[in-house]
Amino acid sequence: MVHVGLWVRMEAKEGKESDAASFLEQAQPLVEEEPGTLAWFAVRLSESQFAIFDAFPHDNAREDHLGGQVAAALLKRAPELFVEMPTIERVDVLAAKLPG
């Protein structure tokens, strides 16, 4: 069951839009190695705005993800790719439908 999540928003610097999209696409294999991450979506909201939504069964899995490889890579590359540091919001999931 999904109980908590993350909503992460970021805006690419001018001229870095395709680099930001590629970075997010390349993060998928790292997330697939995280057993506590039940769902992960990297989305484009506009030409320069991006977001990530992740879903987890509990707070411990969410915190494990925040301490994982994707979060570390995001924070490392943020000054190069994004206008400002990504906004990371912890959210409670009220309802969800997952495959299976």
C-alpha cells in the first residue's frame, strides 16, 4: 500500500532543457534498484519545468530514497542544470491505484 510520496519541482536553466530531460530519463535504472520505491515518475510540465513524483509504503522507504543515488545525483547536478535547487515536498498519499 502507498502511504507517502515526494513531489519535486525544478526549472531548467535556459539552454539546459534537453540536458535536464536526459538526466531525469537516465535516473530510472537507479530508482528501479530501490525496493521501497513503489512508483517513480519523471515528468515535463513545460519546455523548462520538470517534476518527479515518487510513492512509498512508509516514511522509512521515503527517507531511504532521499539518501539514495538519484537524490545525490540530483543535488550534485542541480547547480549546472537548474535555475535553483529543486523544491522537494513530502506528501501524504490519500488514494492510489497500482498495477497488480
